[in-house]
Amino acid sequence: MSPSVRRTVLVLAVLLHLAVLYAPTVPDTGVSGVPGADKTAHVAVFALVVAAALWAGLPARVVVPLGLAHAVVSEVVQHAAYPGRSGDVWDVVADVVGVGLGWGAVALVRARRDARRPSGRVR
């Protein structure tokens, strides 16, 4: 994929990430009665944005700490700034799991890709 496509995917992932985390109220998606749906959404949006950032070529040494910091900051902002939302330590845990999954997924894909390359070939 071209770098511009990868950057576009990253921008779209960030926009979705921010919309989910900073909507003034949690939209009723019909799954609110499903146990764990909220935590699954947290895992997914953090995994998606971390994977997209790494796929776009941003270094893990920057992306992962920013993702972890945003996990905490987003909950503090939700609690302090949005009357219809509240901060939740379990959401932070889900966010951290998402960061790890996004990072791990990209690392796994890269490792498999590199293992298929003939030795001696330069990247």
C-alpha cells in the first residue's frame, strides 16, 4: 500500500477513536444491554488506532506511550468535562489491552512477513 493510503487509514482511525471517546453521550447502539460491549469498544478503538499508526510508519516508541497516556487522559476528560459520561478505571484497562493488541498484531504481521523473505534480501 502506498504511504498516502496508510496515512488516510490512520486519519480515519484517529477520527473514529476521538468520536467514540469524546462524544458527549454514549450513543444507544442496541448493544448497551450486552455485557462487556463498552469494554470491547474501548479495546477495539485503541487497537485500531495503534495498529493504523504503526502501519503508517510511526515508531512504536512514540505510538505505544502516547496510546497508554491517552488511555488515562481520555477517562479523566470524560469524567471532568462531560456530565453524561464518567471516568472508569476498567475502561483504562480495556484501553491498555487495546494498545497491546494493536501493537502485537502489527508485530506479528511484520514477523511473519519477514520470515517469508529470502535471507540476505534487504528491506
